[in-house]
Amino acid sequence: MFATLPSAIKQYLVITGNYWVFTLTDGALRMLILLYFYQLGYTPLALAMLFVFYEVFGVITNLVGGWLGAWIGLNKTMNIGLFIQVFSLLMLAMPSDYLSVVYLMTAQALSGIAKDLNKMSAKSSIKLLVSDVAASERQGKLFKWVALLTGSKNTLKGVGFFLGGLLLTTIGFQAAMLLMASVLAVVALFSVIVLKADIGKAKFKPKFSQVFSKDPPLNYLSAARLCLFAARDVWFVIALPVYLASQLHWSHQSIGIFFALWIIAYGMVQAYAPVLFSKSKTVSNDTSVVGALVSGKLIAKWSSALAVVTLLLLVSLMLSEHTEELLIFGLFVFGSVFAINSSLHSYFIVALAKEDSVSMDVGFYYMANALGRLLGTILSGVVYQSFISSEQGLLACLSISALLALGAAFFIKRVS
């Protein structure tokens, strides 16, 4: 059956499959590191520092990776990312006595390089794979394919969070690293054999200086993406799981399951976004109109809605004694609104990217994404630890989250 499919569909399935398995290991790895080293006594700030190199090298990788993809092809950058992740997991499989902070940060740096090579390659490739589709249907198809890739990725990342908590409880940290490295190595070898060699290779050989965008809409969109992901990670990455463990006394497995359910729901909303916006037209079955609905003004409204949701959650937590119930409910509302924002953003950058430099445009944009995650991660650890009361630390993180969401709305509104 696979052999009879059109070439573009087959390549899309291979790319999506690579991205899925990588995401599963990446989500499990994050939860394993967070829970295992919190269990060993690491402070919130120390935990944040473990992820700093992951995000820093993600910033660098998106710049270099986009340029590299234009030179050698997106299939090669994707495969390089898979093999680097295998090596990173094998590094972490060493006995715990060898896992110093510097060693962990180095392994996380490699994992950050691998993840952003994989993501940049996957999302850039979709722009090129829809070029065979009729022009009248291209934008609607692009929105659907990007939303499906992004939404399914986040759903699997949620499964990865659950898997991480489960593996830590059942087989332990080192055995989990070896298991994930083995599975990913098999996927990487399959990808080398099957993935086409010419995806994304530019007709011209771009200079490295060209990775820095001079296109104002792309720059504003990138600034909005930075603010958007900083708004999520400033309270989601460090403050929230530590708060659940230290203040609400949740078990590691409970935290893993909750984060898994949250991000699975988040991914489902992301994947559903094209259907949501096509229904706002009277001809809801005409997918060609979907792309035309997405604009800077529309995304700005959804970014503003995210700020409102965050402020409402903040005020509710301050005034009510039902902290646990409100936090759970508020998280799912926040996740739904954030998912729609992310889906719209992910489509918009791929639609705006120029076809012959798509990897560099997407790479620059996801550099801003990585900068936002880096900023959010550092702020999450610093702000949370700066308050004597952990509840006040969480509220402070939520306040900053709302401000960053408003920043995202300000920048995206300037994109015509």
C-alpha cells in the first residue's frame, strides 16, 4: 500500500514518522531529567540550568541548520539530527556518578541541536512537498499538513511525558536512555534509506550572512513567536512541575500522567485548528479558503485572548482556596488557546517563507522560538526560586506570562 502512494505523500509520511519518534524520545527525556534530578535534590534554578544549553544550542542550530539545509538538503539535516539524539541518549546512559552538571549540560546541548535540526527539516520540507498541489488548494493543504504535523507531534510529546514518568518508575533512568537510543537508531537507519536526497537543497548556494532575515514581516512574526513561547515556558517548564511536587505533593508518575494528558489535548486542538477556521466560512468544505483566513490581525486576537486567560487564572488563584482544581482547569483552557496560537503561527511562517530559501526562513523563525523557550526556562527557574512562598513564585510567573502574551499580540499585529 505504501508503495502505491504518490511520492509527496510517501515522503511526508516518512518525515512525519521521523518527527513522531524523535518527539516521543524528546518528551520522555525532558520528563526523565526533570523528575530524576529533582529527586536527587536539584533546586528549581539548577534544574533550569540543565536545560539552558538545550535552548542555547537550539538557537544556534536553527540559524546554522537552515543554511546547512539549503546547502546539503533537508533529508541530511533530519538524519544528522536523529543520529545526534542517539549519541546524546547514550551519553546519559552512563552511571549516575559520571553525570555531573557540566556533563549533563553538554548532553542536553547535543539534544537541543538534534531536536531543532529535526523540527526545522520537517516543517521546511512540507512547504516543498505541497508544491505539486494545485495552486487553488495549496494554502488550505499547507495549513492542514502543518497543523497535522505540529498537532500530532505535541500529542506524542505528551505521550513522551507519560512514558518518561513510567520508565523512571519501572526500569530506571539509565535503562530508559538505552531503550530510547536503540529505538531511535533503527528509525534513523530507515530514514537514511528511504528519504529522498534532493528535498530542500537550494538552487543557489546561500552565504551564511543571508540567514539573518531582512524581511520585516518575518522579523515581526519571529518576535511574536519568541514572546509566545516565553509566555508558556515561564511557568510551565520549571515552576509548574516543581510546584505540583513540592506544594501539592503529587507523585512523579502523577505529574508525568498529567503533563501527558495536557499536551495530548493541546496537540489535538492544534491539529483541529484548520477545521475550526474553515467552519467560519459559509463554504466550510472548501479548504482553499482556509489559508486566506489567517492574518496578523487574527493571530493578534488569539494572542490577546491568551493574555486574558492567563490573567483570569492568576486572579482566580489569588482569590480562591481551591488551588488544585483551578490550576488543572486553567491549564487546559490555557493549553487550548495556546495551541490555536501555535498552529496559526506554524502555518503562517511556512506560508510566508520563500520556496527557494524555505529552510533559512523557517530556521530564522525557529531560532526566535528557541530564544523564547530559553528566556522562559531561565525566568521560570529564577522567578520561582526568588520567592519564599512557592505559591507566590507561581503567581509571579503567571504575571510575566500574561505580559509576554501581550507582547506577542503587539508584534504579530504588525504583520500584514
